[in-house]
Amino acid sequence: MIPEDEIRTLAERLDSAQTSRTDTPSLANSHTIGTDDAYAVQAALLERRVARGERINGVKLGFTSKAKMAQMGVSDVIVGRLTDGMRIADGDDVDLARFIHPKAEPEVAYRIARDVDLDDPLTDIEACVDAVAPALEIIDSRYRDFRFTYTDVVADNTSAAGYAIGAWRPVRSVSNRAVRLRTPESETVGSTAAILGDPVHALHALLDMCRRRRIPLRAGEVVLAGAATAAAPLTPGVTECDVAGLGTVTVKGVLR
Ligand code: 0L1
Ligand code: MG
């Protein structure tokens, strides 16, 4: 394990990359970081955001597509945390100057209805969610050119930078739904099947990760289940995610 003071130094480096919108080289260039170290840096990074007044209000999964897992040479999802400072209301403007090199991902979100007991082996994670919605995640790796190792991206809170959620609907199956990501420059069509085969599988993967990493899941929190297509650059203008039968959510990139 990396010593505690070094963990805090790495968290400070990633935090100032985010707050100053200045990218940073891979931590792996200068450090040997294990997965436990990476999650410890992530936790220290979140502590800094909380100390600035942000509130943790959700979790997100990354590497939920087979293609991304294969690219990173892993067989496991990664988990990051969302804060109220990252939240963008559906249809709202988002100032692109907040980010280094933002990209949008079309996702599915779940709402947690009751605190999840991580220690009860019988916990039924599907019974702990009460609503589902289309979502846009904004990822913004703090690493130069989005070039990172597995532990780099875990430490960097899985590139989490922003998210918008469409109208919540009572929870239902969203298996095999067409998903469209439309930006001013591009249109990409995918399927919810790209999210671990079915977004509901993401809930089970999340429970497993949260048990291993002791990440609490509380009533009212949001879960971003993973991306249904590759990410597209977030640029000035309207970016929309549409999930067939579920609805749409948009954000409008602006340069202030
Ligand atoms: O949310 C995601 O699926 C992205 C995880 C981090 C990897 C990236 O920044 O591309
Ligand atoms: Mg994502």
C-alpha cells in the first residue's frame, strides 16, 4: 500500500487538475499503484470535494461494456461517486469551461429507494430501486489526452464530471432498448444491451463492488449504470440521450 500522505498528495494532484481545468500525466508514470491504493486516492479526492461543501448523491459504474473491458484488459467494472456539484438539470445549460475535454455518454439511471444493507447476503438490490430514467453522463478525465491506466482512472473517480437525469419512471425492465446519443456533430445508436448485457446486471455488479469497496448505497441516491455507446465529445449546442420507451434527457453546452 502507498503511505497515507502519498495517497493525499495524489488526490490533491487530481483535485487541482479538475479545479484548474489543467490535465495531468498518468500517475503510473511516477508511482506503482495497486487497486486498493487507487480506491484510497478516489476516497481522498471525494473527501476534498465534500470539504468544499459538495454532497455525495450517487454512484456510477464504468467499464460496463465488453469492448471497454477488453481495451483495458480487465473483467471487472469500476465504481465512482457522484456529487450534487456534478448534477445538471435536464435541459439546462452546462458551461464547457468547467471541464478539460468533456465527453457525453448515454446511460440509464436508477434511483435507490432504501438504504442498502451491504452486509446482508440476502440483500435484493433490484428491490432497493424504485425508478429508472434516461441519463447523460459527462466524463472528463483529468489525464492528458484521456490516456490512463486502470488504476489511474479509478483514482480519478472514474472520470466523473457531470450528469443529467430525465424524468423518473417506476422501475421496469429496460432490457434491449435502442439508445440514441445525438450531439451537434454526431449521432450514435446503441442498445442498453451494451451495459453488461442488461442494465439490471449493473445493479448486481454495483452491489458486489460496493460490498468489496465498502461504498454505502443510500436511499435517494442515483446510480448511473454505464454507457450504452462510446462517448462523444461534449461541444456547444444540444446533446441528447434517448432511450426507447423510457424518454429523453438533454444538456446544452455553452461557452461563457
Ligand atoms: O463512465 C464511464 O464508463 C467511463 C469510465 C472511465 C473511462 C473513461 O474516462 O473513458
Ligand atoms: Mg459512464
